[in-house]
Amino acid sequence: MKLSIQREALLKPLQLVTGVIERKHTLPILANVLLTLGQGEIALTGTDLEIEAKVTMPHKGGQDGAITLPARKLLDIVRALPEQATIELAEDKNKVTLKAGKSRFSLATLPATEFPQVGPQTATTSLRLTQGELKRLLDRTQFAMAQQDVRYYLNGLLLELADGQLHAVATDGHRLAMCSKALPGESPQTPPQQVIVPRKAVQELTRILEDSEQPVEITLSANHIQFSAEGITLTSKQIDGRFPDYQKVLPRGGDKIVIAD
């Protein structure tokens, strides 16, 4: 595999996928990022077995192939290079040589065939909204998620599709935050469809999303939830548990209403 790419084109995608990679890992391959070149595009993939982040971008030239490289070492190198630098990667047996200007680096690789990837999921439901709308739902609720609670189903954020609306709900048992977004054209769900997104996936998603009108597609399958936007795909396992009936917690019939900016 051979590749030539500008530093700026590689830096941001590398930062995005490295975010899901744990510093402490059980398998050496999980410290690596998968770099694939083929069919006129580059794909970068990182995973911790629970969450997978993948960024694809168009790229012409080079020699097709797939390798895995130490994610954080590669990110540190790319970040330290001068702006507008051209990075050249060349694979030779079990090593990759990285060249940029007068700099030379040698990185050990692991076989791309050993890299764990989330297989194709059979979608049960899919919906689309703008990045700004989804970011608003998450920003207004994620602060109420629990941290390392023994009630594992609270260590995440509930997305519920019901009555033609998407509800985002989070609670740690002491406080509850809820935000809703109407989905035009969506028929009411009977019964409502719920999925609990893990805390880490919510945090990574918040980093990825921008306050823009660009679309993001949410796809639900039996055990996973996938978010796709502008060449970025974040796939996460669902938390297998039953979220508390938050409707019973919401105050009803209150006669004291305060409105503030």
C-alpha cells in the first residue's frame, strides 16, 4: 500500500476515529486504526468493540490496500507536522514508513484481517433529521446521564420514537432531562420504539455533530444504532436494559408556572 495525502486532510478524520479508541485495551489490535485505500476513497476506522467510528473521504492515486497503525502515535506525528505538509505512507512487510519533508518515521503494523469490525446490520427503523436538531436534543439532555451507576441502563441516553416525535431522555435517578423533536411524515409508533445509547457514544456523537442543516441518518437494528453524516459513520451497541417509565416521573397538573430566558 502506498499513499500520499495532505496533513490537514488526514488530521481531522484521525482525531475523530481516535476518540473511540481506549487507552487501556485487552487486544493490541484495538490500539490501532484501520486505514483502507480503494475504490477512489480512503477509510479510517477505530473501535473499542462497543463503538465503531468510520470516516471516508475521496482520494485519487496511491496503491490500494489495508493496514492498521498505532492510532495515538500516528495522531501525535500528524499533529506535530507543519501545516500544508504532504504525508507519504509506504508499507513494507510489517512496517510502514511515513515521510513528510525531512522527517522520517517507522511504524509497526498489525494485519488488517485481524481488525474487528461491526458487521452489516439488518435495519429495523431509519429516520433522518439535521445535525443541528440532533445536537440540540443531546446537548439539552446528556448532562443528566448517570456515571458508572450499578443500574447500567441509566449510564446512557434514551432515544424514543413515539407519536411522530423523537424524544431524548436522560436521568441519574435524582434528576431527569427530556427534549423532543417532531418528525414530519413519521407515523405514530405502536408501541413506541426505544433504544438506550451508551454514554461514550453520546459524548463522541456530540463531538462529531455540527450545528448545521446537514442531514444525519439514524438507523436502528436489533442490537445496534448507527449515525451517518457527511462521510462519518458512528455505530454503537445498544444498552440491553429497560429504561424507567419517565412519563410517571414528569409532574402533572402543576399550577405554578415560571417562564424565564
